[in-house]
Amino acid sequence: MAGGVRFGLWYDFRNPGPDAPPFEQLYRGVLDQIATAEQLGIDSVWLTEHHFCADGYTPSPLVLAAAIAERTNRVRIGTNLMLLPLHDPIRLAEDSATLSLLSGGRFDLGVGLGYRQLEFDAFGRSLANRPSLLEEGVEVIRRAWSGEPIDFVGRRFSYGDIVVEPTPTDAPRLLVGGMADVAIERVARIADGFLSTQNAHHAVYLDAIRRHHGDLGEAAIYAGQWIIIADDPEREWARIGDHALYQLNEYVAWGAFGPPDQVPQFPDRDAIVAGGAYQIWDPETAVRELTALLSGTPEIRDVHFWAQLPGEPVDSGSVRIELLATKVVPAVRAALDGGAKTAGPTDSTTAHQERTSP
């Protein structure tokens, strides 16, 4: 889908620090930002979920998604991602169906396993049960959206002939994220698409799709990017890199990348770039790299970027959004369209075979 890929924004609504604005101000500012981004040509907005965070990391992405739907007309709205094992799957199916109807079918539900012991303890769930909670949750949600009796009996959930109403006119895509090989294998088996992080696991997912479906016709990647694009990226990083340092070290401390006692935190912002956790690009580099990524992996349906980093003012993030929308996205689209028009049948066939060979 390279030529028709969507370009989007990613939000966590974290608001750390003693000088943080009131959350009312943050929410209003972001809603205004998203409405403007849509006018500039941004195609999608993605929301994520965590609980009991001192910086206010949003625990309520579906509420925010409904507000975004009312402020926009065209952008797709998705979650990347919600922590399905913490939710009652029927309630999540009901809320998602309502959101789909409110947004005119513009909502996609993305889910994942979660990993923070604090959250699982607070919601009375076991970390050890995450895989079955997710798999059964996905099945219950699909049945709930069908308009037919759920009739499901599993290890974690059991429902009789109850029917969920209203059902979505167009059922949301049910996307699943993961980083471990076993989790990505699960994505290929049960999901409508893969929520990826930093593009590191695309080949693993595509190989799993081939095993489960025979070819790549069912493959769809929704790729979250950890990239800063600015006219002067080094200067921009010097200005905002400490916000990224806070963001990543919080994830490390929570166990997002492995046991916190085994995964070291970043000592400073420059170590982040040196380690490849974030990339900093000028527009020319962004166009070149994104064109290569999307032409080489046409299964990517969406690429989305953090709109602003935790503690960074909304207006600061808006500058990069405008740059992305006005300088980068049109040039990438033109390059992809030009490549599609100039590639001959033999070149296209050879490229596809190279990408799909085992």
C-alpha cells in the first residue's frame, strides 16, 4: 500500500514537571492541534494507555478518541495501544462500537499485552495470564461486534447467548502489538494488523503471516516511529532531548524493554541517539528514509510519530507537525507515486519476490 500509506500523530498526554500546565489546558491545546493537523493533511491520530502514572499518562484513550472524533472529519483514530488484559472485553467492545458509530467508522482498536505489575495488581489480573486474556478478549470482541450471540466459553471468560447492541456499521480493525517473536506470531494469527515499534520487527511479522496465511495478502503494519524531524535536528535535539530522556527512562523503569534491573537507563540525551532509540532527521533525510521504508515494505498502512514529548509544550510539537505535513509527507508521496509509475513489470515482480522469499 506504499502509495496510499497514512501519516499520523501519536499521543500519550503525559504532563510531567512542576511547571506543567493544567490538564484542561493540555487537552484543549491538543484537540486544537489535531484539528489543525487534519487541515494540514495529517491522516491519523493514535492514542496509548497506562494507569497510575504521576505524569497523567492517559488512562482513558477512548474518551479522548471520542473528543477527537467530534473535532475532526477525516482522520482515522486508533489506539496504539490499549491494555486488553486489564479490560472487560464486552465493555471494550461496546465502547469501541459506540466510538465507531460516532466517528463515522473512523476508529481502529489496537491492543496489547501490557507489562506493568502495578497495573495488573490494581485491576486484579495476573501477568501470567496475559496471553490467554488477550486472545480470548480478541475473540469476544469480534463476536460482540458481529450482532450475533457471543456464546463463548474459555479459560478466562464465559458468556452465553447475549447480544451486544448497537453494533458498528463497519467493524473497527482489531490490531495487536508485540515485540517478542511469540507475541508477533500471535499477531499474525489473530489480528487484522500489526502495531509495530521502531520498525525492528517487520520481517518477523511478515514471515509469520506467510506461515499462517500462505502469502502476504493479509499483512498490514501500523508503524509507530521514534523519530524527530526538524530543519536543524541537532539544535532541536539539544532543545527537547531531555524530554525524550524522561520518556524512555520511564519506560525502562516500568519494564517495557525487559526487566528493569537488567536494562540500563540512558545516562543522557545523546546516548539515546547513539543507541538508536530515537533518530533525528532533517526533512531531506526524512524523505529519503521514509521513502525507502515504505517502498521496501508496502505492507505498511500507517506511519505515525510522537506529536510532542512528555513535558514539551504543545506549540513546540506543532512546529514539527507542520514541517512533517507540509515538507515531508508531500515529498514522500510524490516519490512513492513516481516510483510506482516508473517501475516496469519485471522490476516490480523481482522486488516482490525479494521481499517475500523465505
